[in-house]
Amino acid sequence: MNSNEEALYSIFEKAKRYDDLAFLSKNKLINCSFCGKDESNLKKLIAGPDVFICNECIEICVEILEEDANKGKS
Ligand SMILES: [Zn+2]
């Protein structure tokens, strides 16, 4: 795991603490703050303070970080 990924995962670890709280309010539909999809169309939506990110956007983030890491190596 490179330093970019470690930084990303530490953010997700913090976000998990808010995740449980967010899912207590099941009445309203939560949207991903990045792509705008609602939780009914997503496998997983992770909550942060005032923001949400879905599993699809996380995958895109990881790809971007990996691309940057690979650029640095070559
Ligand atoms: Zn998203």
C-alpha cells in the first residue's frame, strides 16, 4: 500500500464513524455528493461530515491515486 492509498483509507476510517449515524435516518434518501446517485441505486454510500461518497466514486478515486502513483514511478 502506497502513501496515497494510506491517506485515502484513513479518511474512509474516519468516515465510517459517521456512516452508522447517517443510516439511522432511513426516511430520507441520501445522494452521493460526487455523482448524485441516490442510495437505492448504489451498493454502498459512505457518509462524512456533510458529504457522502458512493462505492463507485471511491473506485474512481482509487484509480486516480493509482495513476498518480504509477506516474511517479516511471
Ligand atoms: Zn458517487
